[in-house]
Amino acid sequence: MRECLAERFFMFDVVSCCDEGSFIATVKENFEDVLLISLFHDIVTRSSPSGAWPEPGPGFEILDLLGHWEASFALILHSTDNRNNLPAYEALKAKGWRVELQSPVKRLDQVRTEWFPLARKWILETAAAPARDQTKKAATELDIPG
């Protein structure tokens, strides 16, 4: 995903965070510059430094935090938690966020055929919105390990 964004949106920074703390700090510091967040809110994609695979958390802290901010960019939510992802989606939509639920990518070609078209559409829409300039971040991707 990062490579796909960097290839097509080289004029923007692509930022990736691996834990909630760095995500929160990055978004708080750059909130006005964010164009898109692709949030893997319950999927473990990296092991800890010790090599252990942490139990994924639901990511509700991140979703709650976003729910308190003004909706000024789009979110793509990836989740394996079918029981909790719909309430998260509905809560963000109710707060005015442009949000889409997508299943986790199982094949690499899905990045280009399913994820990227939506990401591209929303990056372009957000970048073109009034009060936006060309210093915006193309995406903040978050893999919350637990």
C-alpha cells in the first residue's frame, strides 16, 4: 500500500505508524495535513521486538479519538472483527467522516484493484477541497499491534 501511494502520489508524504502512541502523536501534529487514513484497527501485521505476536486490540481508542475531531479527510477501515466494525463505521459516519469498510487484503493484486481506487479518489477529493494546499500528507497508515 505504501509503495502504491508513493508511486502515484510522490508529491505527498506517506506516513506509517506501527502503534497507537505514534499514530496519535503523528495525527495530532499533522492533522491539518492528513488526506487519508487507512486504518488496520484489529489486524496484527508485525511482531513485537521480542518476536512475539501480540493479541490484536480492537483499536477503539483510535476510533474514539477520531470521533472527537472534525472530519476533514477520509478513512478506510480494515478489520477482521465483523461484530465491532459496523458500530465503529456507523459512529464515524454519524460524526461526518467519509469512511469505508474493507476486508483485509488477502492478495497483493487487491491493493491495486480494490484499495487503491478508493484511496486515490479520496486523496484527490480531499486535496482539492477548499483550504487545502499541496503540503498535505497522502496517507497515514496504522497497523495497531495490540
